[in-house]
Amino acid sequence: MAELKGWKDIPIGGLVVEPGSAKKYQTGTWRVLRPIFQSENCINCMFCWLYCPDQSIVVELVDGKPKMKGFDYYSCKGCGLCANVCPKNIDPKTKQPVADEKKAIIMKPETDFVEE
Amino acid sequence: MPLSAIDLAKQFYDKNPGITPGHRLCPGCAAPTIVKIALMTAIANGYEPVVALATGCLEVSTTIYPYSAWNVPYIHNAFENVSATISGVETAFKAAKKRGEIPADKKLAFFAFGGDGGTYDIGLQSLSGAVERGHKFIYIVYDNEGYMNTGNQRSGSTPTGSDTTTAPVGKKMSGKVQLKKNIVEIMAAHENVYVATVALTDTFDFMKKIEKALAFDGPSFIAAHSACVRFWRVADDQAVETSKLAVETLYWPLYEVERGVYRVTKKIKDPKPVSEYIKSQGRFSAMLKRPDAQEIIDELQQYVTARYERLLALEEATKDKPVRGPWSKKDVQTDEHAM
Ligand SMILES: Cc1ncc(C[n+]2csc(CCOP(=O)(O)OP(=O)(O)O)c2C)c(N)n1
Ligand code: SF4
Ligand code: SF4
Ligand code: SF4
Ligand SMILES: [Mg+2]
């Protein structure tokens, strides 16, 4: 979190001069549920990346192809939209959620991670 | 041609097109994804986006001092005048181009975003004026069907039977009693305009319409279904599902009107009953407990069915009959001021 500045340190007029400075603001502390990535089930379709409202899906290019790498927990608010849109989380035949171990993203209560 | 999710990720995986993380919209809010998809489409097509924003959730949550989530040129003015503001920005750009201060081949895309309150109600006259003057901009209403930033007040866009603080459901009243205002038809009634509806469930259709708007020689208006998970009282992960149901029940028909020519871009063969949409959201649950609930749903069903049939008929009737031919250059009034 950026520190609060005194009046002599802020730009004249209180302007915000740095584009995208909100990146410094940690919204990850809002999370009630934590998305967990199970890479073995991922087909790198990028749906989670496309829909995440907080741009918290970490993607890297491997041989020129985008690969899902996990989550940026500094900003991820735990909405679960990524898990909801993930095609691997639904059985194509029954249209029902598949077992947790077959999913590519599962949502777990943040309280499971309190020691961290 | 819109890019696939994979090709978009390839181009934008390490960028934050439009807004960065750290904005303070509610978890799961649909609005930031609408912005992202629109701006990625513009950038992928070689435009540099410029954004003006009306007051509302999107504006308030992305610009909390001392931060800004915007990483493109951005201006906020007031609740009621975002279209007037973007008109000025667009005209200033043309003037600077004319004076040779900006390279002639520079491609900017001017976007104005507004909530439904800022569009259907309070910003309607400045929007109508800017469209009538023919400024080249793309107006996108992220329609969450209420004044949400101030805590869920009724707007001209709020649907019948929805519970809001200013039209609450109680013993005497069933929430909002009027139908949602048809803003798409109002905007389509302007001359030389491209108007379309979009929903998150169909990003391909969404991006195609943004591409059309970018290429269109005149103003465009896009109405985007934008779930407010907070006040629609749905789970945080439901923004895309609600938009899917909205399209499948004909609550939110996907269509476009280009200079008076209608096109239904997604035909729904066996629409689901609109009650499925209503029953999936908590904002209707108080209404559903009333004895007249079935009546309200039946009326809404009649309305959405009739509206869809009318759209199909308009598509047939207006085929190849634009009401105004392509915009002739000497008509561009905004150029008069661009000295
Ligand atoms: C002239 C004026 N009246 C009232 C307000 C207070 N106000 C700020 S945001 C807002 C609600 C905006 O609703 P909408 O445009 O639908 O956007 P949303 O917050 O729902 O995204 C209101 C009433 C204001 N800023 N200016
Ligand atoms: S949506 Fe699911 S399958 Fe697709 S990239 Fe994300 S985690 Fe992988
Ligand atoms: S839980 Fe929500 S914020 Fe977090 S990565 Fe998934 S979609 Fe993004
Ligand atoms: S109140 Fe609704 S529209 Fe506003 S940020 Fe929250 S979910 Fe989004
Ligand atoms: Mg609103």
C-alpha cells in the first residue's frame, strides 16, 4: 500500500499523474473465497483471463502461446467468476459441475489459509 | 474479425487494457469486463482509446484519490454531461489535427461510458445532442438497471417488479410498476447512428459490434447488459450467467440498428420463459411473494415476446432500406468549429 503524502509532496492541484496507479492498491484483502489453480486440468482457453473483472489471472507466453499460470492474490477479490466460466468445471454432457479434482479452478474459503 | 480469447490473451496478457487491478468495484461486477472488451477491440484494431466517464459506480470506484485505475487518456466531468464532454474532446482532436499538431494518420477512438442513470435519465439530452451533431464517438451504457453507486434507486432502466429503495416492494406496491424504458429505440431514432445491444455471454458478438462502431462514419451507441451482483442480489460469480439467461429468455435481445436497418444478431429459436431470469435474482424475490406475482411475470412475458417478434418484423421490413445514406463529408458540423 502506498503511503499517504503530506501536502507539500503531492502534485499541484492534487493531480493524479501516474496512469494506472490503482495497481498499488491491494484489493486482495477483500477475498472471502480463494481461487486455486489445478494446472493439470487446464486447457488454456483463456476464458478466465478474458472475464476476470480484476485482471488477476496470471498468463505467460510459452512458445508464443498464452498459458494460464495462476492468480495474482494481491488484487484478486475472490469473486469466483473465473471458476464459473471455466469450461473444465462443467461436464459437457450433463451440464453439471464435475468433481473438484477434475476442475481447473476451485474456490476455497479464505479461512483455510489463515496460517499464511 | 474479432479475436478469440487466446489471441486476445496473446496480445494483452501483460497489459491492462483500459483499467488496471486495484479498482474498487464490487467483486464480480460486470462493468470492468465490459470496459476491457471494448478497449481491447479498439486497440487490436489499431486505435488508441480515449475515455470519458459519467459519474456512477465505474467512475467512483476507478478514481479514488490518490489513485487512478485508468491507463488511457481519461476525463470525468459530471453525471449529466459525459456526451458533451467527449464531443469537446473529439472536436479538439480534429482541430489539433487540422493545425498539424497531431499527425494526420493518428487513429483515436473516443469512448464515453455511462451508467443507466447517467444515460436513460440524467444524461439523455447531452447524449442526444452529441449524436445529433454527429460527433465520432462510441457511447457505451453499462446497464445495471438502477442508481447503484448511491445504493439501488430506481432509474428509467429498472425493470418491472424489481425492488429498489425508491420503489420498494411492499403490501401496496409491487416495486417498480412501469416497464424499462427502451433506450435502444430512442437512440436508433436519431439520424446516421449505429446502435447495438451486447451482453458478456457473447463476446464475439460484442467485439464485432465494437468493430462496426469503430468503422462507422458517425456516432454509435452500445447498450451493454451489466450485472450488478450487489443489488441484483445474485452470487458474486453470476455476471456472465445472468447475461446468458437474459439473452436466452429474450429479456435482452441481441440486435443492431444501422441507419434504420435492423438486424437481430442472435436468433433465439426456443426462448426460455422470462420467469427463469426473474427467479434467478434476489431483486425480484420480494415481488415474487406477492399474490399478483404471476400477473406481473405474465405481462413481462407478453412484452418480451412481442418486442422480439416486432424486431424480427423490423429486420424484414428495413432490409436494405437505410433511412439516410452514408454521411456526406460536407455535413460534418463539428468540422465548422475545428479551426
Ligand atoms: C447531478 C447529480 N445528481 C446526483 C448525483 C449522485 N450520484 C452519483 S452516482 C449516482 C448513481 C449513478 O447511477 P448510474 O448512472 O446508473 O450508474 P451506477 O452507479 O449504477 O453504475 C448518483 C445518483 C451526482 N453525482 N450528480
Ligand atoms: S478457463 Fe479454465 S481451462 Fe480455460 S484457461 Fe482458465 S483455468 Fe484454464
Ligand atoms: S476470483 Fe474473481 S478476481 Fe479472482 S481471479 Fe477469479 S475472476 Fe479474477
Ligand atoms: S454496486 Fe453493483 S454496479 Fe456498483 S460496483 Fe457493486 S456490483 Fe458493480
Ligand atoms: Mg446504474
